[in-house]
Amino acid sequence: MTGVKSPFSPELAPCGKRSGGERLVDDDGYGLLIRDQYFDCGCRRIRHEYHDGSIHISAVRHDGKRIKDSSLQADHGS
């Protein structure tokens, strides 16, 4: 499993500021998919999809505070 890192243009970070950064995408080809965004301001947004189909989504501001936001909830196809 090898991850691919690529820069991304400024977008809204979890802290509310626009910031660019680096995106990491890692896929094992068997159902594990990791998508992490590391913002230049220090914020982080993660989305991990596991082999059993479950999804974990979270965001952390640059000050370490975890963000609870309805836009972070998983899409269950409704």
C-alpha cells in the first residue's frame, strides 16, 4: 500500500480560514481507503473507509480541538 501526496488549492479549513495544503490518498485495493488533508494552517481533515464498509470522518483544528459538524457525517445513501 503506497500513498500518493499532492498539494491542493486553498479551501475552507476546519478552523474557518482558507488554507492550502497537502492531500494524502492511500488505497489497498481491497476496500481500505484513506483520504487525509493536512492544511498549511495546521488543521487536519480525515476520511477512512474500512474493509467492512464502515467510514470514519473527522476534522481537527490547528489548536487541537475536534470539530463536530453535520457536514462531516457519513452519507448513508439517503
